[in-house]
Amino acid sequence: MTEDFDLIAERRDDRGKGASRRLRRVGRVPGIIYGGDKPSVAISVEGRILYKQLENDAFYSHVLTVKLEGGSQEKVVLRDLQRHPAQPFILHFDLMRVNEDTPVRVHVPIHFINEATAPGVKAGGMVNHHIVEVEITCLPRDLPEAIEVDLVNLEMNEAIHLSDIKLPNGVSLDELSHGEGHDQAVVSIHQQRVSTEDTDEEESSSEDESSEES
């Protein structure tokens, strides 16, 4: 992890939908800090700053520092974002406390590399991303920004599964702990399909050209 993310937060005493709506009207986003051996703390942050931070993929998989009034700080990871179903704003967010000696479970994005040079793509295949993030367990200091999946040797009609991923030291994939049946495909390359409509259009075009020539 090469970046630091800080959030300046205010404690909030009022809870409930009404209180949350009032906060959002003045440009703040309600959230909560929980976990560890401390009680939960209801907070709010300035929406403009939170949205800016969320534009960076690394924000979702980093240990964040929440700075509260009075000088106290909390080390946390983002556990949940509740987005409005129809509007581009966040309703609520959950932050979980972390301890440097205690493993954490977080979702991190998958970064696919060497897609354009994959043998299957060069042979005319199409890349299919089956999943774009994975849940991992590791100590906070080992938390990666993303998990890389390299397609450099992926042939036509082949797939890369979870068990094929080369993980950073100290990182494990939670899904694989449930058994072989959970070793799902992450990405594959298959022949591009030609739809029936495209075929009909090509045949119709050929017939029209033949008619014109006769």
C-alpha cells in the first residue's frame, strides 16, 4: 500500500432516517465505525471529500485513518456502502476498526493484465470477466490495492480459476477455504459468437447484391 487516505469526521448523536436525511441535505454523509473492543461510533463526513476519495480504487482496499474531533483517530477499512438505487449519492457507509496484529477480511478489485497479447485474443477470441473482485484475508500491513490476474498465456477456450491466481505473501482467498467446488472461473477466452440477426443480415445483403448483378 503506497497511499494514505484520511477522513475527517464528526460524531453524531441523532440517528434514524430523519437525521440522516438532514445530514445529506447539508452535504454530509452518515456512517458508523464499529468492531474491536470499543462501542460503535456514529459519524458523518463531508460528502464532497468522500466522493473524491471513492474515485480512487485503492480507497476500497486500504486501511483508512478517521480523524475525529478532539484529536482521536481510528484505523479502519471500508466494509459497506449503501448507494441510492436511482440517484448518484451515498446513503450510508460502514467502517470496521482494524488492529495491526489481527487479520481482516476485505473485498479487493481484480486487475486483468496482458489481455491484448493473450494467445486466445490473438486467435480471435473474446475475453470474458466472470468476477471483478475477490474477498481476501490478511493482516492490515499485507493488504494489497488489487489482485492481478495475468492473461499472458491464456489460450482460446481456456479459463483462469481462483486457484490459479498468484497471491501476494500473507494473502488468502476466502472462497477457496470452502472447498474445491468454490474454485470458480475468474476470466476466460472463447470464440466470438455471431448472432442469428447478423447472419441473416449478411445473407440478405448477399442476395440483394446478386439480384442487382442479374
